[in-house]
Amino acid sequence: MTFLSRLSCLLLLLALPALAHAAQPRPITVFAAASLKESLDEAAAAWTRRSGQKVSISYAGSSALAKQIEQGAPADVFISADGEWMDYLQQRKLIDIDTRTNLVGNRLVVIAPADSALRTLALKPAAVRQALGNGRLAMAETASVPAGRYGRQALTTLGLWDAVSGRLAQADNVRAAMAFVSRGEAPLGIVYATDAQAEPRVRVVAAIPGRTHDVIVYPLARVAKTPPAATKGFLAFLRGDDAKAIFKRAGFLPSR
């Protein structure tokens, strides 16, 4: 082998790590509503296996995540549990509206601890007061967190708000509210049906009629400052059949 050939081989070997690094897709960070955790983790893992692109996900209440994005947090994709917080970012030109779409839907249920003697709950003031006893009704924060807002709407429509408004245990997000019930710290809670399905330590004792609150939707969009190419594949995957099957197994409804 000539000197020039050996030099060419050496330069190629030195360049291989850089070439391999360049071939790796840019990692992305997703800010997502807490109620999506199990299904979105599964979908993100499936996408990483398919594409090689790493996906990091930060879960919290939609209100907290939207505020963090507004303050410059390094999110590439936002998935909210309602349209209002996506609207909030859209009004501030912080998302790409061309990528905005509704991903899935959900339902509200009333839960009790799995070891509770309560099996079914009539959504009537006397029955709810009796079931609560000296305890509190666990909910996500009713002024700003989507699950809490939907829950307050439902309680108001059902004529239950006056009976429970002074007896709430409010949490930063719906999973934290469910934890109160799963640990036996609250006798009842209002969460999404998918949350209850994911937690074996709680039992559904009542389904809340969808007519009592706004339609539950989970919009997603690319954060405006993120290069479009970085999230294009992942967003397309979330809208595709494989991801839809994952969300369906978790109990989510088709988007409207």
C-alpha cells in the first residue's frame, strides 16, 4: 500500500465517527399532558426503534407546560389536554399552526380506591356527600388545569358543584389527583378514563356523561422555534395507524 493510500484510509477512519454522528437524527423534546404518559412513552419508543431519533418527554399539567414554553423552555413539540392552552401559545405565535391537529380524545370518570367498599356511585348530591364522608374529592386544579376545568363544568351541569366545592383536594395535574385516591388519601376523585385504566389501585365507580362538559381533545403542534425537519417524522408517526392503535389500547378516543 502506498503512502497516499495509507493516508486516505487513515483519514476515512478518522471521519467515520463524525459521519455516524451526522447520520443520527436530531433528538427532540416533547412537553405533554400528564395523562398521556404510558401511551405516549410507548409511541415514542416505537418511533425511536423505527427512526433512530431519540424522544425525551416532560409530563405535567398543560397549563404549567404552556407557561414554560412561553418562558423559553427547550420544547420541540407540545401536546395539551385541551384547546385553550394550545390557543394560548398560538396567540403568542409560539407554535406552528400548520402542524396543529387534534391527536386523541378522552372521557371523565369518578374513581375510588380499589379496596373501597363502594362499587357504583349515583351522581346525586346526597350520594356524593355520603361517599365522601369526612374526606375530600380529588381533582386537578379547577381554574387552569384541563382535567380540573372539565371536571368543574361537569359538576356544575350535574348540580353537584355546591355540594363539593368546599371539599376539594386540588392537584397540579390529573395524575397527582389520582395519586391522592390510589394512596387512600381521598375517597373519591375525578380523572380521565385512561388514567383509571392505567392505575390498578383505583376503581371506576361512575362515568361522567360527555354532555356535561366541553369535548375533551388533545391538540399537538410543533413549537415555532424548532426547525420543521426535526419533528416532521415524529408528528406524522403520531398521526399514523401504529400510534393510533397504541392510544386506542390505552383507552383514548379518536380525535374530533
